[in-house]
Amino acid sequence: MFDAEKLRAIPIASVATALGFQLSRGMARCRLPGHDDEHPSFSVRSRTNRFNCFACNRGGDAIDLVRIMEGTDFLGACRWLGGRFGIDDTRSGKSPRRGVRTVRDPLPSVTAPAGSTGEVGSDSEIFTWILAQSPLAPSGRAYLDSRGFVPATLAHFGVGQLGEGKALLRAARERFGETRLERCGVMIKGRYGPYLAFRSGYLLFPFVIDGEIVFLQARRPDGERDSRWLCPAHLPPPPFNLEALAGSAPTITICEGVTDVLSAHQLGIPAIGFVGASARIDAPTIARLRGRNVAVLGDADAAGAGFAQRLVRLLGDHGITASTTSMPEGINDLNDFLRAREGIDR
């Protein structure tokens, strides 16, 4: 049990800095999973002691921020905060002081942001329907071919491509209703009315757990970096390609993102991936990693090194020994390696 109010009172700016955000006047580029931020959109407010990202619409208190960035649950976030800011939990030989609010670890959940219609959660039926309406188009195939991916790899992962977004949203609203679409993050209510979380022409990558699509991530099918990746609003991404843990492979590689996992598969490397430079790892995934060799492979940059170090530490907290792996000189990530092997210009 922890004094949750004391942990929430830790200055949010200090928590964000400890998690790697580079704040300037309370603003920073967002590093929340699933958001490639080109311009500062993450903010902290000392008055309310909360964080908010104006672009991906996520926010909360210190515990929420640690849960998202460290890929942990409520209790893990409390331990993380207590360990780094010198606040012990209240479990000792004595009972907590009268009047101190203590909190047991709740069941994992995602709280809906202000203004939404209810609790945020995955909706496999909606995600499956969207993918079924989104066959891979020639433009997407050409882009993926330039990344070195063969048709068998694309078929294995069920990659799709969104058509005309307004038409899809109109059909989805008629079929499922706005409440369900908003709860799973597919529809966002903006100033000028509802709009789709994904954009027309974007590639779609399904995240499958136990045979069900529980998350979709969209990628811009060109070399531009603006809004390169899009995810359902407010819905934290699970690990990608957890089906790789269904087998008995003695070594599992953990990559930084979706395209690296596709590259690993094509290279014959069993791999799962975490979206962005952080990890959200749950108890079932931890259990399926036990007894295996785990190699963590981040991009060959500062963010990738931070991703690898945090994940090795996180796995170590759960009793799993993991090691970091480096790319060869001049290679940034596994997709670079795949393209170099195939003789494709990078």
C-alpha cells in the first residue's frame, strides 16, 4: 500500500524530467507511446500538477505518467516514484498513520479523459471491421516494397491501407454508433465535428492477441515525418506481434516499433515490438518471457539507447535478465539492415 496523494504531490515537472522529457518553459516534445512528435505539444502545469499532450490528447497526474512511460501498472508506478523521490511505501511493521490515504493496486484500466463518453478500451469488432474495409492499395505496396518487405511478410502481419477516411467514418458511425467509436479511440470529437483518428491512405498494422485485433496503428506511406504514426486516441498500445511468444523460441528480440518487427520476421528473428521509445508490458507478457533469452534492440540513436536501457531495467524489476544488442556501424535499425542486405538504397 502507498500514500497515493503524497506520490501525486511530487512536482510533475520533476517526474517528467526523470522520465527523459526535455522541458523548456513547461513544454517538450511528446514521448508518450505511439506519438512521434515533431513539435513541442507535451506540457506540464505546476498549478494543477498534471501533464497534458495537446496532440495525442493524453493527460493525468504523476502516477499516470509513470504508468504510461514505464509500461507498468499502478503498483509499479508507485514503486518507481517512491524509489526515485525517496518516498517509502506505508507497508512496515506499523499500520499507516490515521488520516493517510493508502491505495492497493487496482485492476489495470485506462481512465477516459475529460469530455469523453466513457471508459476507454479496445474494441476488437471495430478494429477488425476497419481492417476488412482497408485492403492494401498499390501505393502502399510500392512504399513497403521500397522498405524491403516481401508480399509474404505483409500477408503474415495482415497489413492494410485506409481508403477515404470520411466515407469510412460515416459507415462506422452508422454501424457502431459514436459512443463505441469514441471509447476505442477511433473517432475524435473536434471543434468542427467528429473525425477519424487515422488519415486517408495511411497503412494499417493490426496488433493481435489470442487471435483478436486489439489495436491498430497507422503509418504514413511516404518518407515524410510529419504525423508519421497515428494511433487510436487515449488507448495505450500493447506490445506488437505477441504471437511470436506462442512458440518455444529460446531467444526473443524486443524491438522499438512495428517496422523493425516486420524486418526481424523477414530475417528469421522471433521478435515483439513496443510502440515509441517506451514500453507497456503486462503480467501475461512477462510470464511468457520467463525462461527465455531476451535481447533488446533499440535504434542507433539516443532515444533508442534510452529505450533499451529502460526496458532492460523494467524486465529486471520482474526478474527477467535481458541484454542490449547493437546494430552494425552505419545501420540505424533492423529495417536499415534488411534493406542493406537486399541491396535497397536507404
